Amino acid sequence: MLFRISRLVYRTVRFVKRRIWQAVQRLITHLYFYLNGVHYGKGMRSYGVPVIDIMDGSQMVVGESFVLINGMNYNNRIGRQQPCFFIANLGGKIRIGDHVGMSATALICHESITIGNNVTIGGNTVIYDTDFHSLDANQRAGYADNALAATAPVRIEDGAFIGAHVTILKGVTVGHHAVIGAGSVVTKSVPANQIWAGNPARFVKELSTDAGS
């Protein structure tokens, strides 16, 4: 009997504590978006607090009903937990459409990352539109060379599903309703209505147009 009461008290306190803390974290997230000049639509829900760093001359725009899960205390606890990272520098532009959900995702943008509508991005995925460093050893030596690194836009089109722990590199377009398997490294563009997986990601099979409609 005492054990049941103790367990009930523990669960009640945990529930109340989480609800209060979630409300505070959502307010903090909205404040971070505002301070970084991020334009976002109605219905945004943030569980935990992301890392947001939109540098001068860069931009981030988010559509409606954006859901992001940060850290280890929330719904999508699949391991390798971290906050979401939204980093734009060197004039980079991040654009996220309506009804997009992501967990522990990092978007690092030095040119352009565009995510369409109704896109689901699995936990611990990273999207880079830059090589970060020059391929020239002399340019890499002795100083930061981000500004000299090659960049190319990344685009994730409407209805795409990106599995957990995926890496998407510069210049990639993931087509409408395409699916990227967990753990993949995507180095080239994926046509619409196809499943790709592996390192590097390769074609697996076509999706039916009914499944992608």
C-alpha cells in the first residue's frame, strides 16, 4: 500500500513538474526565436530549448505548426539526445515549411537550406550545406576557413521522411515523398517517391504513387 502511494505521489509530482517546465521552455524558445529575428507561423510547439544562432546577414523563416523536440526528457527518446541546432552564418538562409517535425536535428547553413511542407525528420539528423573547410591544405592551415569552403543549397521537398541519424550533405535535393533510411549519408540528390539508404545512400526501391499522394 505504501509503495503504491509513493509511486502515485512520484508520478504526480513528475507530471506537474514536467508540465510547468515545458511551459517555461516554450516561452524561452519563443524568446530565442524573436531575439534571433526568426519569423515563424502559428502553432509552433517546442519540447525543450533549441540552440539558435542566426548571424547578421543570415535568415531563418518557419511556417505553421512547427514541432521540435530537444534534449533527453521528451517524447522521442531514441538515444544520442541533444537539442536541435539552427545555425546560419555567412548570409545563409534557412526556410522551413508548414507541419514540419524534427528531433535533435542540426541545420548548419552557409548558403541555403529549404525544407518543404509535411516533412518528418528523425532524431539526430544533421543537414549541412557547406564543407566547413577548404579542400586546399594551405587555406586550412592556421585559421578558420569557413568562408572559403564550398557550399551548395540543400532542399528537402514536401512530404519527405528522413530517418534517424541521417547525414545530408551540400547540394542534395530530397524529392517529394522520398524516404531516407536510418543512418544514411546522403551525398547526391534523391528523386521523388523513392527509398534510399546506406553510406553513401543508394536507391532501394520505388514507392507507389498512391503511398506518396
